Amino acid sequence: MTPVLPLPLMHPNQTPNLHLVLYAPDNRHMARLGATLSGHARLNWVDSREVGAPQLAGIATGASLVLLDYCGGNASYSTGLARQLAATGCPLPMVGVGTDGPEQAQHLLGAVRAGVRDFVDIDDDAAQFLEVITRVSAQAAPAAPLATPPAAAPEAASGRLVLLHGVRPGIGTTLLAVHLAAQLAARDAGAAPRALHPTLLLDLGSPGGDGALYLGIDTHFSYEEALRNVERIDATFASTALGHHASGLALLGLAGAGVPAAHEPAALLKQLRAIFPLVLADTGGVSTPHLPDALLEQAHEIWLVVDQGIGALVSLDQCIRELEQRGLRDERLRLVVNRYDPEGGLGDRQIAERFALPLLATLPERSRMLRSSTGRGRLLSESAPRDPYVRALQPLVRHLAGGRESPSRHPLARLASLLGR
């Protein structure tokens, strides 16, 4: 069997700039891909059974990227090839070629973790196919050397980080965070592909995992894993590896019971803010000394969530003192009074004045309705959109959405379609 099979061009007088290598155990897709790419790219098949991963780069001299077969039963095999290519330092970026269908979704996360940059549907037309491979090729190309040292580039625009910090467990911070985040995602539902909405919920509350439970999301990639794999996280990875709610909200939460001790997530937070225009971080129930410095320092706003209970007010006082000791009591602090009962004790404005904090919002006591709704597996905004609690959230939703541009359709919409999301 010939291990390397070239594809003849339909237009022999045209010399394509792109050279692609289909690295697969058979050449069954050559005719189909050839009909799509002829005249636009040169395509060679390299038999993965005869040419090992360490030898591929030497054989594929001048190639722009590697295509891996994710059609039919080859998905797991191709992910293994991707791992081997990454382990041997192959410089060629990898793109998966798949077919639309739910059976593909289970393999996509492993593929991205193995180093696959993007995916195309084998039924895409030439324009769709070429858009992906030219973009991936351009992203992988080394930068041209500069004759003179460049001037300092301005910092890239980063997403906003808003921290919701419940001053003690049990005052409803996580429920507040999931309702806000889901409504923000639903607000933009018609403007962007579902897997690419511009809101991420970073669920770091205690106990861990409540956000995923309330949203009904089965997550496979955790905050702890993200800390270890910051360099792998990009828009493609986020759209496939993170859990997504039906509204389009992305979720990244804890695998363990609480925030890891003595860790600094500065690099991870910057990477997430480069992908998501808005990151809502829930730290309800986490003691203030255990909050990482980077989380507090990068936050654009810090909402301290409290209720009228004497225990919560004592915890709020302690929280403010600890923030002062760390030099972090500043104009970013806001007060949210949750589960408010006008006849239930100290008034919301009295609490704000007592602690010298601007009152951002007052949310009514609706614990019974919230429990009833989440017990049925639905958010209150889904089961009772005109409930007083949901209505009280609307100024916060508008506040968080203020000034945000409507997201445009992203090239990775095809990937979302391929995943069946």
C-alpha cells in the first residue's frame, strides 16, 4: 500500500498556497475532500499505519496543517494520533474532519485536550472549509522578525470580572449568581451561537458544585483542571470543554468541596477574561481570608451579599475589616441585601449606612418559591418569570449588560453545530 497519496488538482495552472495532509489509516475521504478543495489546496494522504507520528513532519515538508479523520469509528483512533503528534513536537496544527451527529460530541473534548485546534464538517463547501483552515494556519504561523524593537503594545481589551461574595454560607449567593448569569445569557440568545455567549459563571462557592446542580449541567472539566491547563484554554476549548446551560451560559466550577488552598489564579483569570466579555465569579460561603489575591485584584466590581440576620451582619463587618487589612476596601465594593423582609429587622438602607457601602440592590425574601422551583429542576426565572424575585433582578441584569456590544456570529458556530449543541 502506498503510504503517501497526492490529490491531483482540477486546475493544473493554479498553484494553491495551502498544502494539507490527511493523516489517517485509509484514503476513503480523498475523493470527497478533493472535490471540495481542488483548485484551492494541495492534499496528500499519509497512511498512519505505515508512517509514525515522529516521521510525519519530515514527510509532510511544506504542509500547512494536518487533517485528522473524526468520521465514523475513527474518532478515538485520531485522538490517539493527535496525542502522539503533540508528544513528538510536530509543528503542524491539527484540524478534525467530522460529520454532524451526537456520537461525535463525546470525542470532541478529548480531541481538543490532545491539541486539535478546530473542526470542519466533511459536508462543508469550499468557502466554509477554507475559512477554518486558513484561520488555523494563520494562527499557527510564526510571527515575522522585526527590524526594530516594537513599541509597547496597548493591553488587549479584557472582559469584566464581577465578584459576588456571600459573607457567610446559606444566604443565597449561588442562587443569585446562577439566575443573573442565565438571564444575561438568555438576553443575548438571538445574537450569537449558543455555545459562544459572552457570559461565564465561575462557580467557586462553598459547598462546591451547587451552581452546576441548580443549572442542571453535567460538567467534565473543573476549575482545578483549568488551573493546570491555562495554556490550553482558548475559545475553541471553552466552547467544547466547559459545561453549558440551555440559555448558552458557560460554567466552570470546582471538582472538590472548596477553593484549593494557597493558589493564585492570576493567569487563568486573565485567560478567561480574554475569551468571555463578562465573568461572574461566585464565592458565596468562602471565608474572606481564603479568597485568592488575584480574584480580588482583577475584579472590576465586588458585590458583598448579605441578609438581615445578625450572623450575616457580623460576618459582613468581619469581611470588610479583612478587606481593609489587605488594602482592598475601595470604590469597587457594593452591597446586595438578599432575602429582604421589610418587617424582618434592620432596613436595607440602614445596613448600607451602618457599613458605609453603596446599596446596589435589595432582593425580596422568596426562599420558598426558589426552593420549589429548583426542586423541580428549573430556575425561578424559567418557571415564574414575573415573580418578584425575578423582577428585582432586572436592574442588576441591565447593570451587568450595560455598554456591552452585541456579539457577532463567530467562525466556531460550525463547531457548535457539529457538536449538536
